[in-house]
Amino acid sequence: MTRRQAAIAELERRIGHVFADRNLLERALTHASAAGGSPLLADNERLEFLGDRVLGLIIAQALSARDVSANVGGLSKHLHVLVSGEACARVARSIGLGDALRVQGAPPSGSARNNTTILADACEALIAALYIELGLEPTAELVLSLWAELIDEPLDLGIVNPKSELQEWAAAQGREQPTYQMLSRTGPDHRPLFTVEVSIGEGVVVTADGGSLRAAEKAAALALLRRERARK
């Protein structure tokens, strides 16, 4: 068994389903760079398109059933967070999806396999493959088990895009615009940890961590925005 075959077996174990259609699974795990336009090796872009819609339906239905008193605005914001690229990439990392991908020129632990966009797209493609093979209800059960931690996390519905909101807040307060600096990157390639500092002038600095540079920047912006608002 090759390293990638072992990664695929582990992926199937973590999602709780072994694919009967191995070609469908392979297609879901093939990035466009590896397909190279070959009709014999289809990439996962069309599956990604379908999976994005399937995921949105599953999460929207779950949120609607979860809180019958929530208004549509709040539900929409929560949905936006849970189907975002960051959320999909986080789930992808939790199931070891990167190691199972077919990416042109990428070694088993290459950075492309931990790219947030590539992982998010592949996660959506995998959801589409599950939907094609199993139908909606079994797929929803599997997806909700993978998203359980994210759904249960407390969410500040007033801060969906913390970087933009911090920028707007700083402008309204007459403060300097936020600047971000990466302080460190640690951990293995398949599970890196970025530490980022955000500042809006001398003495107003916050640091935060994240599994990607973008996630760390958002976490830092959110922490700084909450801290400064709490002082008012």
C-alpha cells in the first residue's frame, strides 16, 4: 500500500464511509493541476460546484431546525461562517484530506496539500461525491457529524468579517488603519500554526493564532475589535 493509498483509507475511516465507486472518490480527490486537461483523469471542479450547494442546503436546514426563534439575518450570517472556505478547510484538515489529494508536483507533505483554498474545494467535492453515492439524508448525517464542533462553537453574529469590521471601526474612531504582521509559523506542513500581530497605532496590539495565515489574521482582528469595543 502506498502512502497516498493509506491516506485515502484513513480518510474514509474518519468520514465513516468507504466508497463503492472508487473512480468517483478519485475524481473528488484530484486537483485540476493533476488532471492537466486529460479526459482520462477528471478533476474535482464540477464536484466542488455541486458540493458547495449540497453543503449549503445541509447546514441551512440544520440551522433552521436548531433554533426556530432565530431571525433570517442571524441564520444567514451563521450559514455564511459555517460554509466558508475557512470552515471547509478546517474540516478537511481534521479528516486528513490533504494527504489523500492528487496534486501535480506536490509531495505527500507539500504546502499545496495544506492550501486553504485547495482543501476547501476538495472538501466540497468530497461532499458532492458522498451525495452522488449515498443521497441527501445519509450525506447530511455524515456532514453534520464532521461540522458538529463548528456548529456548536459560540458565534458573534455581529462580527462575521472581523478584518473589514475592524477597518471600519478604526476609521470611525479616527484611528490608524490596521496592519498585520506574521510573527511565526510553526508545526508540521499538514497542521501548521501561524501567529499574527495586528495593530492600529502605537500601544494597540493583539496577537492570535490560526491554522492558516488568513485565519490567524481574522482571529487577531476579532480579538482586537472585541477588546476595544469592551473598553467603550
